[in-house]
Amino acid sequence: MRFVDLAATSAAVAATSGRKAKVELLADALRRLDPGEIAPGSAYLAGELRQRQTGVGYASLRERPEPATEPTLTVGAVDALIAEISVVAGAGSQARRRDLVGALFGAATADEQRLLVGLFSGELRQGAQAGLLADAIAKAGEVPLTAVRRALLLSGDLKQVAVAALTGGAAALAEIHLRVGTPLTPMLAQSAPDVGAALLATGTPATVDVKLDGIRIQVHRSGDEVSVFTRSLDDITARMPEVVEAVRKLPLREAVLDGEAMTLDASGRPRPFQETSSRAATRSAAGPVALVPFFFDVLHLDGVDLLDEPGRVRWAALADALPSSLVVGRTTVTSEEEAAAAFAAALKHGQEGVVVKASEAPYDVGRRGSAWVKVKPRHTLDLVVLAVEWGHGRRRGWLSNLHLGARDPETGGFVMLGKTFKGLTDELLRWQTERFQELKTDDDGWVVRVRPVQVVEIAFDGVQTSPRYPGGVALRFARVLRYRDDKPATEADTIDTVRAIGGHTAS
């Protein structure tokens, strides 16, 4: 398939608002890919490169050769060139990589260059996220959508699923199973304003888990081999020796465990999230602050998959396999009063809140359904920083006022909700000034526009109607709680969530 045709599809998807029309465009492109092009082609349509690391930075994309006048590239040729770029190493590698990038962009037309820039920078905003691609793969392969989604969530690899569906159909998809060592997209929780609302979603009896203020981890063990993955499926095993050691000591052969890692003080109370995040981000094999794992679910145990078992069955297996010191605090409740007592106890011990869970629900991989509902003592949202304003007065010389955006699932872009400089300590001001200068795309001397990749957790008192912002709503008394380096922008809260909190409908 010609790469220019894929670029045309990408542009058409970006210009199309309807979900059904987007799926039709994507499915048509998938059908036209040769078998050897399905893996890279499906990745490009999702706005990703097949190669996770290329060594090509955003700055190096600013200076590129004049575009070609005629299209000559194929999807396969582009994939081969990017594969070559991704393995460049050793003496002279910087110059070699620059030459290869120049050759690729020099052979690309203007439309193809735009697609390549979006792919290399990770900022292809065309509204073709994994959910749409799953629909398109099912349509192009003429296979059940449920089979595609299940395979995608078990493998965590859209490319593998696309190849299976388009070359082997439903039978090939059925061969994709949970594999110890291959991370799964984790189950996620909805939010509720209080435990009463949470119980309306889950029903009773329900299980109330303490919500830890740590980072989500998924740990795989096979024999003595232990791997630790983030919620975005990145391998951070080398950064978590304490977690590896704790799981390796367990009396079991194989397991896939879902939980959180956090730092604790001498009394066992949680340390600030920024300490946990900083410790987890270090690339050395040990850090100055120890991380302690706590697990709340088990997806596989000694040769048996538990994904489809009710929560009560999985949690009983977890309690039997792990010492209580490694399991999150949890309580079974049958009333709102009991749930409220568990919520109060969690807050008293310095925790973030609770997660109310339906005892009969399976582990719904990759879904944010009503089976798990989190409750915190305040409204919070995970938003994306779109721009930052230079400070004045005492904050002169620092980037201060944040422009906040919620994710728009229809377009793949972000909708601005307002600004805030509240809650920023001097330490955070210093950090964000450095961080956003690295991410800047434009600076007019007042506002620094940045690549929309940094997630920040914002506390607020409510949502109000506002004609000032494109989404029609704004946050009241927004303030910064913390930066979420453990979350990608694709997991930021949506504009629909914000409107639901405020009781507003889409305009």
C-alpha cells in the first residue's frame, strides 16, 4: 500500500466527526494493506510507530528537507526505514540517525511528512484511538467485535490483533490468551462523589478496598523470573528491586498480580505521592526510598487463568496465596453505613480514599465500568497541560499559570477547561518551568504552548457553565494536587466526565 494513501486516510479520519464514518475509513485502509504491512499499517492508523523507541527527538523533526513532489514510499518501505533508524547505536550514531531521518523525510511528500511528524512525536490527533481501531479491525476482518476487544486487551498489542484478525479470522483471535510475562491492560475504576452513589453502581454486598496513593503495578512471575509493568504496560522491573524480591519470595510458581507500589514512613503511613513517583522514575536499580507493594487482585495463579472468575473468587485466591502484609486493606459491606465507616477509616490512616467493588464481577480488562468505583474526599480530575503562562511578581522567571484541558474522545484532542496557579509550591514551580520548556512548541513571551502530554491531578470545588471556554464548562477553584508522570495523556479524564460532574450536557 502506498504510504500517501495511508496519510490520506489519517487526514480524512481527523476531518471526520462521526464514529461510524471514522470506522469505515479505517476499515477500508486496513483491507488494502498487504499481509506484511498489517502490523506497521495498523500502528500508523492508531497514531503509533511499531518500534517503541527510535531515538528521534521532537527537536530533530523541526529541521527537515523539502518534501518530495511525487509519492514513492510504501507502508512497508517506511517501516523498514524506521526499523533501521531504531537500531542505530555506537560511535557516529547521532550523525547516522540524522542521515536516515533526512532520507526518510526527503522521500516523503508534504502530506506524508505531516503524518511522519505526528508518528515520531506521538502527537497524531486524528481521533483514531484503540477503541475505534478495534471496531475497524472487526469490520475489515469480518470477525466479532467482542473477539477483537478481548484479544486486544489480553495481548496489549493492537498490531498482533490486527494481523490475527485480518489473516486468520476469529480462530486466530481465539488463540490469543493471557501469557505470563506479557502485560494486560488493567481494569479501571469509575468515580463517584460518595460511597452511597458507588454502592448504587456496584450493588450489595460489595467489597471496599483502601485506595492507596501509589503507582499502579502489574507483576508477572514465572519461576524465578519476575517482571513489573506500569499501567501503560512499560517494563519497570529494573526500577523496583524491592517488588521483585517480595514477589520472588512467595510460595508459588506462576502469577499475575495487580496492585500498587508506594513509599511509607516509619509509622507505616503513606509518604507524598511525588516521592513515590520520583522513586519509581529513577533508572537505577535502587533508590533512596524503598517502595512497598500491595496487591488487590490476581489474574493468573499457578497455571489457572482467573480473569473471568467473580471478584470474590479471585480475592479469596489472592488471600490464600499472599501474606496479609502484601494485600490491600479490604472490607465486605452490605450497607451504606458500613461503607462510610470503611471510607472514614481509610482517610484516618492517611490513604487517598476507597474503591468499592462488585463482588460478582469478572476482571474486565482495560475497561472503566461500574464494577469498580473510586471515592475520594474531594473532586479531582486528571487533566492535561496545554500551555503555561510566565509568572510575574514573586514568580517572575518561572512558568506559573497552567492552561488545563480534558480529553475529547471523539477527536482525540483536548478541550480547555480553565487555568490555575493555585497549589504550586516553589519546588513544583521550578520543576514545571524546566519540564514545560522541554515540551514547548511556541513562546510569545507571555504564553508558552506545549505538547499535550503532561498529566496533572487537579482538585476543584465544582463545575460551572462558562461561555468563555469551548467545552461550555469550567472548573471552580481549581488547584494543583500533583503531577501524574505515571499516566499518559490518553488516560486523562474526558470532557464528558467533567460535564457529568457538573450536570451539563454536551453543547
